[in-house]
Amino acid sequence: MVLEMSGNIRMGPDCQRIFQEVDQLAGKNQNRLIFDFSAVDYLDSAGIGTLVSCLTKIKNSGGEMRLAGLKPMVAGVFKLTKIDTIIGIFPTVAEALRNFSSPPRA
């Protein structure tokens, strides 16, 4: 499942909406997610926290999560916070898809 993000991801409704969507998908056993960040211009610390919470939720449901298409400024935030060491980051959605370890669980 590819979730297309856009604009700014910051504290408040943006983060709540993202986590709710991931929570619903995990509940439906759709637990292989790629966040397409190609249209995201800004991400604050609450956005990072939300993505880490999403990663935890997905991993606890037996799934995997990837990020793709990060712009340099957003990629820099992930590198600075070292989140890039726990969440797989790929240049494109296609490369992120190829990186999943095995077929999805039923």
C-alpha cells in the first residue's frame, strides 16, 4: 500500500490523520506500507514522532514500512535525527517496493 503524502506534516490534524490511516490499515492486515514523500516540503518533530509510532504499529502487526521520494530538506531531518537508521528510505516508490523482504502475509 502506498500512502501519498503532500505539503507539510506537522503537529495536529496532519499527524492524527496519518496515524489513524495507518491504524486502520494495520487493522485490515494491510501492513506493508510505503509513504511517498515526493510532495512533502516540511516535516516537524511531531511528524517524525508520528512516523516512528506508525513504524511501531506496523512492525507489531508483522509488517514493514518504507519511505520514498524524500526531498533533500526532509531527508536531512531524517538523517539528523538518525531515523534513517530505523526506517528504510528509498529514492523512489518502485525501489521501496522491490525492497520488501517477502510476499505479504494473508
